[in-house]
Amino acid sequence: MRKFTIMSLIGLLLLSACTKELPGNGEFKQVKMTFSLAPAEFGAVVTRAGVAVNESAVVNLWILQFDGTTDASTLVRREYKATIGSLADLQIVLNQGVNHRVLFIANTFDSALFNEANAPLNTFTYLQFKQKTFPLSDESGMYAGGVTKYLRMYGSYEGAVPNKNSSVFLYRIGARVNLTYTSEDVSSVPDGTRLRVTSVQLRDVPATSTYISNPFNNNSLTPATVINYPATTGSKTGASGEAYSIGGYTGNVSYYMPENIRGVIASVGSQQQKPAYAPEKSTWMEIKGEGVSSDGRVNENVTFKLYLGNNLTSNYNINANTQYNITLKFKGVSLTDARLEVIRISDIEIFQEVVIVW
């Protein structure tokens, strides 16, 4: 049985406007506004003790205001708050406008990210913002900060400035994949083969991420390049600060990764068929192990390919601000399963019969 839990809410920004107007520069008026930030839970999983990534906190914030809602609209005001005092009383100054877009990018820990050199006022467009990315060489690229790490977040408001009754959702930039597995004992099954896991690896992960997060995105886009996270083995603490345990017949591990929208293949009717029809650069888990016979001998080296997505069959999309909770129960190694690449090892008795003298 495999259980996928997909949740997509993170945080709510409640906006309330003051009536006070500050002097403008002759072209626009500046309006003082008060924001209340209230991050919500991230999916249904309770974070384990000792996790270094704080998934819900907002500790620094970029605020970007564009003079319209099209790709050609330009940046007219920006502010970076290095610290956030009270989430219930966040005061900022915006330019008054009728149909503007205001963006909120949290937890970058980069005060130069959208400064005049990187995002000049009245020149930097919303299209350029959409094209701006940050790189990943491994999982650690998904979060920022020091000892305590934080997930980047994104929110957007479109409409009049000021507006008393507006709300803005913040979404985490990236997804979380949680794997738990159990391999059932088959010692009582004649010729039974039990999978003993030796490593888990997240493969074909996009090597870059934008600063936009939309958990409802379904526009397929092939990543320019992909990377493989390092293989996970043993029982240690990962880059995120979370403990994992891989090896033997039970285990668990969690990964953070960027969005990867690879589309839907309607003809795929089962999880077993998913690897054969996967679009190029779809993200998948490689689970390596040994096929152990009921008498304790290793008969196969096994690679199990688990393609991720929003369902068990036809969907290959990994959405931002979404948790994928996967529970696998191995009931034995089936050599006809399309998810398995099996390399047979000669029987131990045959090894004993073959003697090579050099």
C-alpha cells in the first residue's frame, strides 16, 4: 500500500490599510499599510524533534510593488525587512495605485537580491522577476539561514493600493517528500524473496528554482538541467537537520525539492507502468536493495524506481508548497514489476563449486 497526502496551504497575510497619506514626489502618493502575517501548518505531517528547518516562520521579507499585473509592468517600489518584529503588525509604505501587483518573498537572507543593482526601479519587469532563479547543487539549496534554516516563501496581491479587505496567501517555494517503508518477512513463503533496502536517492531534481510558488500550477515545463541528491544510507542526520534511517527492512527519509511540473500521461493505468512512460526529467526515487531468499541468501541486486506525482499513476507533477507522504510496503520482490531492474547474483552454492586457480 502507498499513501500519498497532498496539502497545499501555508500562510495567510491579512491586509488592513490606514487612511494616512504620506507626501509623494509629484507622480504618486505613498500609502502606509499594516499587514498581519499568520503562517499555517504545512500539510498533515508533524515535524519530528530535532529538525533544523523551520517550515512556518517568516524572519525576513522582500516586498516588491509593480505598476501593473502584466509581464511588462515595472518595479516601482521595494523594501527589505531584515527582521520581522510582530507578524500581527507589519507596517510598510506602498505607492498608491489602481491595478498593481505586490509581491512578498520571505526568508531569502539576501538584502541585495532585489536591490538597485539587481532590480532597478522603473526598469525591472515582472517578467524578469519570473525568470529569476536560485541554483541547487544538492538539497541544501532549498533553504537559507544559519544554524536554524528556513524555507523561502512567496505571496502575491493584485488590485488597488490601498485596499482594506485584501488577503494574501504565502506559499513555500518547494515541496517536501516523505518516505516510510517496510519490507515484510517472507521466510515462510516457498521461494520467497524479501527486499532488504541499502540506499534511497532522489533523482532528476531540477537544478534551479524560481522565486514563485503556486501549488495549483499544472503548466508542464522541462527543466533545463537536473541533479541527483546524494544517496541516503544508514541512520544519520541529513542536510535539513532531520534524522533519517535507511537500511534493512524498515526506514524513513525526507527531502525538500523544487517544483517539477512534467505533466499527465493519461494512458498510464498503474504505478507499475509509471517508469516506462515517464516524461524526460521527471523526478523519481531510486531505492536500491538486495533480494534475500527465504533461506537467507542474497539472490538479486534490486533497483526500485518510484516516480513521484499527484497520483499513483498518470500524474508526474511535483507542486510547490505540497507534501508527498509515501508509505511503501514491500511484500516480496517480483521480477515482472516494471519498477524493478534486477541483476541476478549466482547462487552461493555455485560459487563454492567453481574454483579458479591463478
